[in-house]
Amino acid sequence: MPPAQQGKMLVTFWGTRGSISTPGRSTEKYGGHTPCIFVEHGDTKIIFDAGTGIRNLGLHLTDLLERSQKLPPLHLFLSHTHWDHIQGLPFFQPAYLKEVVLTIYGSPMKERFLGAVLKGQMDVEYFPVALSALAAQLSIQEMSEERMELGDVLVEWQEQVLHPGGSVRYRLTVGDKRVVYATDVELDRLVDGSAGGDCRALLDDYLRFVENADLLIADGQYTAQEYAEKAGWGHTSIPVLTSLAERAGVKQLAVFHHDPQHSDRMLDSLWKELRKAGPDKGATQVFWAREGMTLAV
Amino acid sequence: MEKDETLLRINPLPEEVEELSKTRAISREAVLEDLAETRMAHLEIHCPGLSPVSVALEERDATIGRGPDSRIQLQLPNVSRMHAIIRYQAEEYVIEDLGSTNGTLLNGVRVQRCVLRNHDQIQIGDARIIFAEERVRLE
């Protein structure tokens, strides 16, 4: 690592696509793999979600292990267990290596135990290798405390209710730097009040959680026009996301969980429109999360 | 009369048709040889007050900086001695900042590292660099 980056969190996007993987030439710029983000801070190695992008991360980590003969423990935090967030796990090569220590964390609020859900997708009807056959030192934990420390990284989480089945958002803090991962949530319903209940309190919780984040990685799956037809599907529209990020004083917003129908050309056009509407108007720098991109925070 | 939208019309002379229609034995190796392709990439470097310069990357690593050790030397304001490197790995070009003072921007975003795609714009100091690649058939 170059000296200037020491002490920083390195955030790499291995999968940025929502819902289903979309390989092909029309998505090669922003990426076709479903969610997976890797955050490194020294020997603390954190993974958010195990979409299909985790396969390539696994190859990268295996290569590291072969070259350096060691790999620090891996901490995999799941936002939830919909297919696009867990489907890469059976193809995560480090899980097959006995020297690897892998802990998987998820919400305690589900009807079924997290381990049972992950075991289910590796049932013999779906996959030839059972979860119990993985050679890594694997443990699966439903989170109890709302914060934990991993090395110098403070990890905090909150439940998000506005997604079918729920989801969890995470915040990483090192010193005065914050990275927030908040995907698969329909913020539009909090803003327009259609979620019912105490929208105001839920919105305040969200704004407080993402407040002054140096990097917010967040679900912006739909345009405003698309959202009109997809209200209730559990995802946020780009204009609502950008305006909330601005309001919360977010420094950089990586719009994430791209819709499978959004080609590179379309995302480039949307970005151009956004810039035209208000280039660098606010304090938040907005860009599209892109597979193969690493940011230093 | 409708507009003719034809892009190309091949219409060989009758004696050539017979020759073309003869079955040719094509080996699998010959087919694969025809299919093999690579990515040719180059950088188009725009510096203030100078004409743009193009440099081919040739599937090799290329360091960019102000110092004499860099393969691409940009003696311009706000460029560090060893500013960035473009690596060729796994058949892709990846740019990585080498701890520069002013950072490496890709399409306006400061990145530590990023896989490059066609027409990406890299900002290194006062230089604006456009990455361009094309797929070409291996000879």
C-alpha cells in the first residue's frame, strides 16, 4: 500500500448490480455482478454481502493467501438474504480452505436462523456442496450488540424495515472517517409518508446514521419515472437518494444496486443529466458505484 | 420511392460463385486462430498548451509521473514524481494511484485503483488523459 494510503479504509466494489447478475458488453463498465464490497483497514478485512461479485473477491484473496501464506480473519456482513446478496457464497473460494477464518453476520430479526437460510441455498437440490462441508473455520452469527470493534474499525448497524423481509445497514468508523453501506431500502416511502407508522422517526434514524459520512454506498436502483411503477418493491429512486445524502451532509455518494435494465450507456446518460441539473451544486459528490473501483477513505 | 438502406452488397461474378461454394475443410485450430483477439489500448494525453499525444500501452505496465523513472513522464504542475501506474493484469488495464499528493481522478472521482474502460477520463495533475481500447484479431 502506498504510504499516503496507510491508515485509510480501502473500499473496493466487487459487485454493484441489483436483483440479478447482468453479464455482457452493455454492463461491463459499471459491472454485472450482484452486491459485494470489500473494506480493508490494515489486517481488518470486512465484506459486505455475498452476491456474485464475491467469487472474484475470493479468487483475489486466495491469490493473496498463496503469495503471503497468511490471510487475516474475514468478516462477512449480510444486509439480508435475498438471492442477489448471498448467491455468490457457494463460489467463494476461501470458504473451501481450512486455514481461512470466516465469520458471517446478519440480522437477528428473521423468522429463520441465519445459518438455516444459508444452509438452505446449499441444499443438495440447489448445490452439490453442503454448507457443513466447507473447510474454512466458519461461524455464523446473528448480531446482538448494535456495535462491535474489529481492530480499529467500529462497526455499527441498524435494521431497515422498508424492504420486503427487511434489511440491515452498516456504518464503519475509523477515527473521524465513516463509510456507510445502506442498500435495499425504499426511502421514497419515508419521504412521501406512504410507509405509514412513524415515517418521521424512521427518516430521522436514517439521516442520523448516514450523517456526515465520508462515503455512503446506497441503493439508487430506479429513476423517478421507474419508481412510479415500482413503488413497494423495496428500492430507492436516485433523486430521493441524492437529496437525502445532501441533507445529511454526506461527502461522497456511490449510487449502487444498479437496476438490471440500466446499461452503461443509460447510466452514463443519467449521470450526465444529474450533472446538468446541478453540477457540483451541493457538497455531496455523486457518482455511480463501479465494479473494479477502489476508493481510499 | 423508398430510401435504399443497404450497407453492403456482395455480388460475385458467376464463375467466382462456383469456386466459393466448394466445401473447404477448415481445421478447428484454424477457426480458433481466427477467433483469438486481444485488446489494444492507448492513452490520449492532453496537456495545457500542447497538442494531444497518443501512446500505446502494449499489454505492459506503464508508470506515470514527473520523475525520470516513469515510463510516461509528465513534467507538469501537480504531478507527483511517481504518480500512478497502469497495470495490465488478467487481460485488463487497471490504474492505481501510487500515493500521489494530488490524487488520481477517474471521470472526476478520486480513486485508489480502478479497472479502465473505453473512453474513461483520467486526471493527473494538469494532464487530462483519455483511455481508449479496441478489440483486434490476433495475427
